[in-house]
Amino acid sequence: MTVIVLAVAVGGGALAVAQDETAPEAAVMARLASRTLTLDAFAVDGAYVAVGERGHILISTDGGESWQQQQVPTRTMLTGVFFHDRNLGWVVGHDSAILRTTDGGVTWELVSWAPDDENPFFDVWFSDENNGVVIGAYGGYYETTDGGETWSSRWISEDDWHLHKIARSENGRLYIAGEAGSIYRSDDDGENWVTLPTLYQGSYFGVLPLEGDSVLTFGLRGHLFRSDDAGENWEELETGTVAMLTDGQQLANGTVVITGLGGTVLTSSDGGHTFALHQQANRRGISAAVETGDGALLLVGEFGVKAAALSELTAGSD
């Protein structure tokens, strides 16, 4: 295992705030922060956390009706968010940024930051309060076993394709979607990874595990694929769009929703076998979506953050 040493920190071989870098500027508190570019969101115990450009971290406790911007010690682009529980969470972004909160997002600590490396991080996932993974550009795969105090790096394949999204299925399998048709699976919480076959050589930006060994992966030019054997074999599904697909959710009622650029919303009422296209009139890109309950979704994207009923997103589209 190769350990990336960026600084002398709380432990040897720590991925941490580089001491030879100029201290990062804090995010500017902005009255309209909830209307700026937002890239990811997470729901945890009735609260919703959204992250995006200029170091913006926003929290809502009323289903997305109102948002409070948090004080954050960086203004770099933030791309991914994950919470273990209502108090403990992590955010990743450009400039090798990793932030951690232990008080529900009231305060944030910058545990990694190295802008001179020009190495953006794209997603973060934790199996428990101590063990987590960050993925990013150029095959970047970083692990922690102490809650983010220290991080180590290793390769999970022979390629250095960007790794975009990591997700866990209900039966415990982990999947990663990446650049140039790369898809990876781990059956042991990330200890070992296998490269899965693919029908497409373009980039995947999202992966959505469904029931059992069924999984969807999707990305450039509206390409959407389904596997029912944990990624060993794939079939392409019709989407009716060439827009980039960015995120997916399966709602509590079983509806599968895939979102994308150009105001793209795809819905499936048959467990992700077939999809209907609902093009939003404003054509504004959607980066991610999370369910807020009662048939509603929280969308984030070019418009900032928006709460909308699923019926609103599927009615009157063109």
C-alpha cells in the first residue's frame, strides 16, 4: 500500500492540510448561497445537507423549504457529502479537500487540502464511524480507519481513470462508476476490487444498486445500463435523451429516479427495467437528488437547491 505523505499531521503518512501551502480562504457567507451551483446532497435523520461551489455547505431541517449556509474553512468547489449519523459527516472536493464535522455541520474541520496537487476528489463513503473511502481523479482511492484523522492511498486497478461515484447495495456489495467505461465491485467492504465488464467506453457518473444483485450505471450521452448479476452482464436501457445522466435514487415507494443535465428526469415504476423521460422546461442541469418523503425530492444543480414533488417533475414536461 502506497501512503501519500502531504504533511506531518496527527499520524505518520497522513493525507492532511499541507503545511507548505498558503492557508485556504474561508467560504464567503452569501445571502443567495442556496441559488448557486450545487453538486451533491445527503439526507440524514430529517436534515438535508447540500454542497457546491465556493465552499458552500447548506443545511435544511424543514424539508428543503429554507437553508442555512455554514461557516466553512475553504472556498474550493465541494463535490460529495456523506453522513454516518446526524452529527458525524464528511465532505470532499477539489484541491484534495476533505472536511469533517462532529456536530451536525455547525462547525467543519479541514483534514486534507493540497491545491498544488491539482487532484480533485469526487465522492466519499463510510461503512461506520471509523472506516471510509474517498475517490477522485486519476484513479485516486484513499482509505481511513480512524474516522478521517489519517488517510492512505492505493490502486484498485491497473488504470488511472477518474473514479466518480461509490455506492453500497443492500446485500453489502460496493460499486464504483468511473471514466472510460470503468466499473468496479467489491464484495468485502473495499478490501478487494474487481473490474467489471462494460458495454460502453464513455464515462459513467453514477451507479445505483437496486434489490439483490441488480444495479444501474449511467453517464455520458444518456447511456443507462442494467445488470441483474452484480455487474457480470449488462443490457442497455432506452432513455430517450443524449443528456449526461448524473445521479439516481430509488424512492420508498419503489420508483426509480435518474436525473441529469438539461433538466433531465427519468422515472421507472417497474423497478428500473423501463424508463420514461420528463424534460423540465427550464433545462437547468440537475446534479443530484435525495428523497424528502411524501413523494417529494430535493434536487440540487445549476439552480442551487429545490424541493419538488415527484408529480410536479413528471407533469407538464416536454
